[in-house]
Amino acid sequence: MNTFGFSENEQEYKMILKLYSESHRKYHNSVHINDCLDKCELNEETKQNHILQLAIWYHDVIYKPLKKDNELKSAEAAELFLTKQLAGDDLIKRVKKLIMVTLHDQIPSNEEEAYMMDIDISILGSNSETYIDYTKNVRHEYKWVPWFLYKKKRKEILEMFLNKETLYFTKYFKSNYEQQARINIENEIAQLKKTT
């Protein structure tokens, strides 16, 4: 945050870490954020993009499995912080838009948004062991949902991704993650069909 010339924000940092440490978070936690930030270090386009990294910090800061407005609330939390820091309107709009594209319901309008979306779902293209752990953690976040219903909804989400022409929009993630992501998703769907 000091990159932007903001004052020290230890309280904000502690608040963010506290939110990411909420007991119901088994996937949408600080491990996910750190993984996303690590992915920024993998290519030159994202290494120095501090706006992208700031958006990553905030993109899941509000996460309540029962709610459908987590991205919006997270974007509003980022806006509140940036407004207090007297950040410019362009920066605020950019950060909010980057957070909102993690809904994955639209095509990115630029390379920065494409990287935000790709980094957010990079877990889909991880090795099979990591992917299985991810599926267990997501299930744990929705442990209150009956299995038959969870299975149905999860399958719908997976098929939505699988039916996309491309899961990833940047050259880097498409070439390094796309194939494995499709294998992982197909394997999970097959596993869901087997279980009762």
C-alpha cells in the first residue's frame, strides 16, 4: 500500500488478515490470497502491477457463503479504504472493476482484467493433488448444504467453466494451465456423478 504513497495502514492490514482468518474460510482465505500474489511473480506483465496486487488483496475480503454479493461488498471495502486515502477516482474505479471481474460472468475488457480473472481461478489448473485439496476445502465452506444439492450446484458451476471456449484469457495462463484445468474439472464431474 505504501507503493501508492498512502500513509501507514497497520489497522487496515490487521483487519484484512482477520477477515481472511474467519473460521468458515477453508479456501477463500489468506492461502488463496498468497497463492494469487505468488502467481503475479510468474510473469513480467504482473510483477510490477501494484494495482492488480491491491485488487487481489481485497477481492475476497468479504466472503459469506450464503450471500451472492461478496464481490460487490469486497469492492466497496476497497473503495472505502481508497477513499480514506484520498486516492484518485481512476484508481478506485480500476480496483473495483478488477474485483468485480472475479464473478467470471463476462469477458475481460483489457489485459489487466484478464490477468485478474486468470490468477483468481489458477487453482483449477493446479496439479491433481492440489486440486483435490481445493475441492475438499470448497465443500467444507458449504458443509451446511445437503450433499445432493451441493453436488448438483457444483456440477453446474464446473460445466459452466468447461463449456467456455477458453478458461483463461492471457497467453501465459492459457498455455500453462488450460489443459490441466480441463482435466481436473472433467475428473471432478466424473467423481460427482459416481457419488451418492
